[in-house]
Amino acid sequence: MSDLNLAVIGNCSFSALLDKRARIVWSCLPRFDGDPVFCALLNDRGEDGGGFYEVALGGLARSEQFYQRNSAVVVTRLYDEDGGAIEINDFAPRFKLFGRVFRPTMLVRQVKPIEGTPRICIRVRPVCNNGREHPDTTRGSNHIRFVMPDLTLRLTTDAPVTYVQEETPFILERPVTLILGPDESLTESVAESGRDFLEKTDDYWKEWCRYLALPFEWQDAVVRAAITLKLSNFEETGAIIAAMTTSIPEAPGTERNWDYRYCWLRDSLFVVHALNRLGVTRTMEGYLSYITNIVAGIDGRLQPVYGIAHERRFDEIELPALAGYRGMRPVRAGNNAYSQIQNDGYGSVVLACAQSFFDSRLTRPGDTSLFQRLEHLGEHAIGLWDQPDAGMWEFRTRENVHTFSAVMCWAACDRLARIAARLGLGEREAHWRKHAEQIHAKVLKRAWNDELGSFVASFDGDDVDACLLLLPELGFVAADDPKFLGTLAVVERRLRRGDYMFRYDAPDDFGAPETAFNVCTFWYIDALAAVGRVEEARALFENMLARRNPMGLLSEDLDPATGELWGNFPQTYSMVGLINSAMRLSKPWEEAF
């Protein structure tokens, strides 16, 4: 049975997920939203189903797995029942070469014996067309080619090719290297290439980590979250995907199975905050470039979600050839959220892009031209702040005037006023300040429920949702405002389950939610810290760190009763929440010694 005790490798053009035996069970090629060439994570049909790549140790008794320190290189050690053992290094090459970053569509595996006489079997079973077909194979003296309709992969190895092709077990007497990548010859021997790629890739990540701005506390957790966030970056365009997988259900037995291999604009504010706090300015600038390119191409409403190369349409389909995570169908590709109306996106984009106008480190600072494009979004916000939409949580069959969407429209106007002041545009500052004040006053009236003593999820309603925890973060109300303190109390009473926070508790298109939403727990932790309940916040944060999988990663959701992870993986929102909460809660360096 599959679980989410997985490790991630990648190089900012694609990624792969490995289970605790170093079996590659998920990888979309040649990029994050591509064909799942390795898809056993969603195809639990045994070996005949294909979609995996493993170095199996005969008589396996146990395994241990870890990341190289401050690196994206995964080390797995497998031990057999007779005292034999092997070590596998897994990574995707990434390093600087000829003045640019070398990040090929390539998986490198180094396998070496470390104890006894281990016997291994190498099985490479890619599939194509969303699990429906197996590729044709041809072989050469030192390689096997996997020929698919839109992609050809070449496995080059110094292991006996016949053993690999026929999946023949053999005793591992010396180290072997396997390089699966483009259908091209290597310029050096496979062993030399593997050693060179490993050394340079490991050095790259260690050097990248040296420049991270870290909190004094919880540094290892933040470093792992930062690397994972970077691995979710499609560097070519600057996009950052929501997660690397599709159709990991939010809870067992539901149909809440969605494709998250795209870029949600609602994430942008929180991602930029995390990148800014980490000091990862190149990645932040690339991400802002991705967003501003979307803004430049808008001729109507803003979509909630875009593809990693600005694709605007990716219709949702079901993939019957894949049995689903733990057999839980459906498996989906595409996401119809692109066609929804979500009015919070205007504020999310303006708030994210505001960084460009106030951050002197950036090589492409915001200017009047960008401001004018953002003003176009602000005009949409003025017209849409009190209009019904699907809301942040993307309800599919009902619309309301959601408080969070209205507040984000206010935030768009508020930040445009601040940007105008920064640029010395007094008339435009006055224009945006007037609209911000008008929206603010009306939201205070329509989104407040006197009987509850709380802000509510939608205008004139009586439900609450976890988005309301963000009101101080956005600057809509102060953390010590009695209205927010009342809201926090109601949200706690209704949405807290043990040490975790649900998004909402009202039934939606699929019934009542069953799992906590991890980033909402981090929002709750931040809210507690903001109102002075710091020790309580720290305890909940430590608990969330304990809920990470053994490799330090989090998915989207969590079962509050068992602590089991559910939902797409690894979830950018969750890792960003961890980073932002750690930065907020850590003791300052000045008090550390």
C-alpha cells in the first residue's frame, strides 16, 4: 500500500518522488505537468501495472533514508536478511555550467554495496499516455532506449545491460551508475559522469543554502522547506506549482481528488513572503516575472490558476487507466478551477507585485508601467468586491460574496495607494485611497455578525472559515482589535480539531470536510502569536513539525485523529506556512547567545 512517506528530488524543470525503498513512484516528464512516466503512486496494481523504477534488494529486511545535509540528494540504505546492504544516491543534476544552470531532464542513481554480498534486481518500467501504454524499447551496448510518442528516454549504465533489460537478479560486487535522461550519448563514462554530476549538484545546493536567511530556531526544518519550495519552481518561466502530484485525495474515500500541478494566484502573496524572508531574491524575482507576464496578457478577468508556461486552459479529465492512490478513484488531469470566478486573485497579484516597488535588491524594480498594469487589476477589484464568486476554497456548485475575496479587493486598492505614494503619484494615491476606504467601511458592515461577535465567511452569513485568520496579516484589522479577537474565538470554537485547523465546517459540494488543512493550522499559529499567545503558538508549531513525514515534508491535509498525511504532495502552501511561522516564532539571533 502506498503512503506519503516520500522523498522529493528534482532540478527546477521536473521532479520525482521516491518511497522509503528508493522506488521512484511518481515523475512527470519532461516537466511538472507532463505525462506521468512513473506513476505507481496512483497505480497500485502490483508490478504488472508498471510506472516505477527500482533497485530491489533481495531479502529486504529494512531501509533507512535521508537527505544529504543542505542538499536535494537523497541517500537510501537497504539491508537484507543475511547482513548484506546497499546504498543508493538519487538526484537530478543541477549546477552552473557555461554561465547558466544545467538542469537536464535526467535522473541519476548511484548504487554501491556497503556490506556482505547483496543481490539486486533493477526494474525500469516507465509508462506513457497517462498510464495507458508501455513504451517500445531498444538496446545498445551500454544503454536501453524507451521510445514514447512524445518522449524518448535513454538509460545508460555500467551495470550489465542484459540484467537490467531482462530484470535478472545479480550480486552487486562493485558500484554501478544508472543515468536516465535524454536520448543522447554521454561525453564521459557513465561512472565518471555520475560522480561529476553528484559532486557538482551537491555543491550547488549547499552553496544555495549558504545564502538563506534563517531563523535561529528550527533551521533544519526551514532549510528542507526552502529546498522543497525551490524544487517546486519551474525556473524557465519562474512559475511555482501548488504541488507535484495529482489526485492524492484530501481524505480517504472521497472524490476530492484534484490536479495541483499548476500555479494558483491565491498562493502568490504567501510564496513571495516566504521567499522574501528567506532572502531567495533570484527565485522571488523569477516568480514575480511570471506573475507580471500574466498581468501583461490580461484582456479580461483574472483566472484563479494558470499553467507553468501561462497556459490558460487545462480542461479536467479522468484517467481510467490509473487505479488511484490506494485504489481511490478518480485520477484527474487538468483542473476546471481555471474557469471559476475568484475575486481574491486581484488582491493576491497586487500584493505580490508590490514587493517590486519596495525591494531595493531586485534588478527589475517596479515602475510606472507596471503600476499602470496593476491599476487595471485594481479597477476590476473596485467592480467586483461585492460580487459573488467561488471563494478561496473553490466551491464548485455555489457562489457567495466571500469576505476574504472582498478583503483582498480592498487590499488591492490599499496597496495601489501605497505604490502610488512610493512613485510620487499624488492624484493616483488619492484615487486608490478613496476606494480602499469605501470598500473597507462596507466590508466591516456586511461581513460582521453582531450575534456571533465575529466576522463571517460570506456577507450577511453565519459561517466562518480559516481565511478570517488572515485579516491582521493583510492589514484589514489590527490583531488586538476586539473584532478580530472575537473572530479568533469563534474560529477556534468551530474549526479547531485537537491541534489542527479545518478550512471550514459547513458541508460543501462533497459533504462535510474530514481533514485539517495544514496551511490553515499555520495561519492559526501565526494568529495566536499576533495576539500574544506565543507559547501556545510555539507548542502547536512543534506539533506540526512532528507531523512532517520522515523526510521533513508535508502534504496538503492531515487526519486530526491519526496524524496521517493526505492530499497532494509536497504542498507548497504547507511548506510556505512552515517557513513563515518559523520566522515569526523563532527567538531572534540577538537573544540566542
